[in-house]
Amino acid sequence: MSRVCDICGKHTITGNKVSHAKNRTRRVWKPNLVKVKTVVGGTTVTLKICTRCLRSDVITKKV
């Protein structure tokens, strides 16, 4: 299962965790994804979208 938003394409990014002593270790930031049922083209579809897209009313949840 890929961690990518179906609407905006937000995905996992990597970088460095930097301690107070400037030691650097690799770390990962994952998007906050939720599975939402919505109606697309007359059919019910389950999408993985980030909470930013859900909050900005890009799609409407099926109740």
C-alpha cells in the first residue's frame, strides 16, 4: 500500500533528524492519510486522501 494522497499526490519524504550536538540520522515524514468513501461519476469509490484535502472540501464524504 503506497502512502500517496489520491488527490494532491502528497507522499512520504525523507530527511535528517538533527540533535542538539548536530548529529544527523535519517528519518521519515509520512502524510496523514484517511480512507474515505465518496461518489465519483455515479459510483462509490474508496480513496486515500490527506486530511488537508478532506478539510478543504476537495471531495465530499459519502454518509
